[in-house]
Amino acid sequence: MIVRRITSALKIHPEEIRLVALIAALFLCLQAGGGMGDNAASALFLLRYGANYLPYMYIALGGLNFILALAYATGLGRFKKDHFFVWLLGGFAALILVERVALLRPFSGLYPALWLTISGISLILGTFIWNLAGEVCDARQAKRLFPLFTSAGILGSVIGNSITGFIANALGTENLLVLQALLLGLVLALTLRITHDYFKPVGKSVKRESLLNDLRTGLNFVRGSSLMKLIAIASILFSILFFGIAFPFNKVVSASFPDEARVAGFFGLFSSITTAATFLVSLFVANRLYARLGIVNSILLLPMAYIFGFGFFAFNYNLSGAVTARFTQLVM
């Protein structure tokens, strides 16, 4: 009776309960592990390598993300998705464990490699979860169930980030990576079950163009569209603005705490509060803003948030200023 009331309130049909439970658990585990891994990699890099090197890391991350996005899109289009997803998750979990073992005898280049690895994995897994959900949900289901999956992911992120400090102090910052790998293993098991039970049979394969031709086609499309040119320029500028606040934020945080466990704990606490605030704003404030200001005018709040953040940071270059600027940026 209670289950029926809950599923009815969440608009879950009886035949969807098992599927929703599997995908929601996958979202929760993936986001919880990702939060812990990101916090660990950031803390280790900042305290053991140096925050001053972050601008170079951002440049390297841009190139790496471009390559990873191309590789992921290529694999998605050229292999069976169920096999591709399983090998992807298994490879990521193995790579994280290898880097954790390498931390037993660390060398200077390991920390940048770890930071790039965790950041790149986060990018790909953030795309993977929606590709997986899209494979097993039709358009009508997506309207009802995707917000539920998002909520499960937010809950996972809040949980993972909230316990980061406790685990870092109890087990060591490096072992947050082990927990991320274990949670990825659980995600892999859930993915195996979902793909086996719910993926549709694959039809006759379609011959694909070469990756180079795909890139050339996309480039020509963007060059020929005034709208896409503006979107490309805006994307570049917003990336610059994003890291323009992220860099001083990370630098101030790394200078405010004596060891990586406390830095990881701070990142976890900050991320959990920011994620929860973002969820509440999107749930209770966003629709009212759209109705009152319109969507286009509401979008203009984002550059205004950056102006506020830079201005506040300029006069308060300390931990409170960093937290205020970064919080405003991420929530908006």
C-alpha cells in the first residue's frame, strides 16, 4: 500500500518500478563516487603539486576533454552500446585503482595525471548516464522519469560530498579513490542488469562515415550558421569566465587548510551545500523567474552572477569571498 502511494505520487507506473529503481540507484552511486573522486584528486593536486599550476591544467583539460568527447562519440556510434558501456565502466574503475596503487610510490607527474584522469572520467560519465537512460526510456517516460533520475543523482552527490571529510580523515584522502572505484563497480553491475533486461535488440548496422568526415561536416555546419557561431563563441567565453573564478577559489581554499584531508572535506561540504541549494532553487525559484522575467531575460542572470562574483572577490580575496563567488556562480 505504501509502495503504491509512493509510486503514484512519483508518477511511476507499476511495470516501471524495477527499471526506475535500477536507474535511480545507478545515478545515485555514480554521483556519490564522482563527488568523492573529484574532491580527492583536487585536494591531492592542490596540496602536493601546487595551485599555481592550475591554469596549465585547465588548458590541458580542454584538449583532453575534446579528445575524450570525440572518442566517446566514436565508440557510441561504432560499437554495440551495451558492450561499450560495460567496457567503459570497467576500464575507468581499473584506471582509478591503478592510480591509487601508484600513489604508494608517488612521483611529481602523478598528481596532474590523476587530476586530469578524474576530470575526464567525470565528463564522460556525465554523458553516459543520460545515454543509458535514453536507451531504456521513450519520450513519454522521459518526461515523467528523468526528473526523478536527476533527483537521485543530486541525492548521491550530496551524500558522497557530505561524507568526504569523514572518510578522508578516517581512511586517508587517497582511499577516496578506492571508494569511487568500488562504486563504479556497483554501477557496472547495475549497467549489466539494465542492458540485459531492458535494451532493445540492435537492428542492422548502418555504415558510418569516418571520424574525420564527421568532424569536417560538423565544422562546416557551424561555420555556415550565424547562430552556431555565436553559440561557439559564447561557449568559449563562458569557459574562460568559469575557470576565472574556479582558479582563485581553489587557490584560496588550498592556502586555508593545512592538509589534503581537510581540503577534501571542505570541497565535499561546499559541494554538498551547493548541490542542495541548486536543487531547491531549480525546484522552487526557477519556474517563477521564467514566468516573471521570461526565459531570455532569466538567462541574462548568469553573466550578472559572474559580474557580482568577480566584484565581490575583488574586494574580499579570502575564503569567505571565494565561497560567495563560487557559490553564486555554480548555483546560477
